Amino acid sequence: MEHTGSPFHRPWIQARRGEASLGWALMGASRVAARQMVPAIREHPPLPSPAGGDPVLSSWVVGIFSHSEARARAFAAAHQIPHAFVNLADLLHHPAVTCVYISSHPRHHFVAAMAALNAGKHVLCETPLALTQAEAETLAHTAASRGLLLGINHVHRADPALNRLRLMLAQGAIGDPLGGRIRNSRLLPPDLQSWRLEPNGGGVILDRTLHDLDLLRFLFRDEIDQVQAISTQQLLGQKVPEEVLTTVHLRRHGIFVQLHDSFLVPHLPTCVEIYGSTGSLIARHCLAGEGPGELYLARHGQLTPVAVPTVPTAWHQAVAHFNRAVRGEGPLLASGVDGVQSLVAALAVEQSLRERRPVAVQGPGRLYADRSLV
């Protein structure tokens, strides 16, 4: 079933569409969809018209699906989205939909992404990609076999400060890497204290540690070899980990990085620190949309600011990457293989907590055996 969204949707959304405009569908009326992704999809420079006429939209939001009809209609009205759907098949078969963004409850990600891929749509999915390794690998193989893009919204990869840190690390700006620390600790707002505090998709590991693990793979261009974790305290409930300390061993570099992920720590900015033999790189305010991020080079007791580009938001950059990939103009920011590997590492952290021991992390070689995933 489809409902017209809002009688107030902006005329330019309709007027400036063209054949080159990418139509996006939203699966899940989430806060991140409302605050970040709707503006990120819409706010891109227009494309030149192939016929030489007026420029056309780069991308636009076709409609939204939610299991709740009232929620879908309210979201569409609030954000001037033309269509609201309570039947998933109707949304996926809408002729204007090319890309699907999934931000529903994690327990729905696998089914939602499989439905979109089977309908021939490119998919950008929030983390985690699925709740099991087998499901995540099935999605990666399904996308590859159908010639479709499966992107994972590891949005930290789009942060300018972290990208500059990655470049400087590769250029040897701090010599040989010796270790590092990621502090992804901030208070979980009351309006988010729902499924994140429940089993089957909740907890700080799948919500935050998973992003840290992917960020390490991205920054170091390396794989995670082993993890060991302890859980410190639970104040919001007793069902899932709320604060976790993890030691990560990187395979090729042979160094250890500490992760501190918490739902419980207020008043402290997020931070990424990489230590080297000739200096250290420190990025602040670069996780969880705190931006604008800051980057510093620490050497001989002095902190020197490093210039980073200014962008609208990391989400805006992530959508720009995805749009370019759909048009064949560049790679995905984070692929299905990246989504699988971040989940595998996060599940290893959960296993380490349960068994109170270090746990080895399976590398991605099994995925690259399928050449379609390379």
C-alpha cells in the first residue's frame, strides 16, 4: 500500500528530476535517516542535462517504508517525501527507485537487504550488515552475483580528519606505527535507550565497537588478527554490554590498539590516537557526527594543528561516494566485504567477553576466493 506523502512537498523535488537523477528509497523511519540521510541524499550539486537544458537533481528521495503505516506517513509528511509505503514490495517495485538505504532495527537488516537485492536495487545498509557471519556473507555474495552494489554505511571513513590521518600514516608522517587508542565513549541519549539496550542487535559492541574495528582496517589498510575484551559496568540495564575495553592486534603491522566504547561516559569528546616512532596523530570530534573533526600532529611535546577540508557532513560524503559508484565513477566507500569483516571482528569481541580469553579473527581470504567480490 502506498500513501502520498505530504501535500507540502517542495515542487523543485519534482520539477528538477531527470533520467540521470538517482531515486532513493528509505527502509526504516530512523533518526539517522531523518537527521542525516535525507539531507545527504538531496543536497548535491545538480547534474548537467544531457540535452543541454536545465540541470537535474543528482539524487532524490522517492519514498519511505516502515512497518508502521502511521510512522511512514508522518515521516514522509515531515520531510516532504512524495510516497509512504507499508508494503515493501510496492516500494521495491517503484520504477523510480534505484538505490535503497536501510536503517531499520538490526534484526531486520538481512531480510530487508536481501529483498532489495532480489528486486535489483543497489543497497546502502547501516551497520551491522546482519547479525550472523553467514547472513552477512550471503548478502555479499548475492550482491556480487547480481552485479549490484552493496555498501555499508561506515560513515567514519568519510570524515575529512580521519582521511587526512590515513594519508599521513601511509606517507610515514609519524614513522613506524607503535600502537594507538580509539575512545568512542559518549552517553547514550534517553531517546535511543530502546533496542540498543536489548539483545538480538543491541549493545555497545554492535553499535560502536564494530565501527572502531572497521576504522582500524581503513586507517592501517590492515586486517584484525586477534581481539581480547572485558566489560566494565552496566548502569542502564542488565541485558547487553554497555561499556567495553578491547585490545586489538593488527595482522600485518603487529601492533596493539586499545578501544574504549561506552554508552555511559558524558562530557568527553571522541578521539582517535595513533602513536609512531617519530610522532603521534590525534583526531578529535570525528566519531558519531560530532564534527567538524580536528587533527593534530604531536611531536616533542607540541601539538600542531593539521588542516583538513571542510565538508557539509560525513553522511553527505558517504552518499556522494555511493552515487558515484552507482554511476561507475569510483569505488564504494565500504563494501559488502568490509561489512562482513567488521561484523566478524565484532562477533569475536562478543565471544571474547563470554569466554574471557583472546579470540582470533578470521581474515577475508575466504571471500576473495570468489573473484566477483574482488
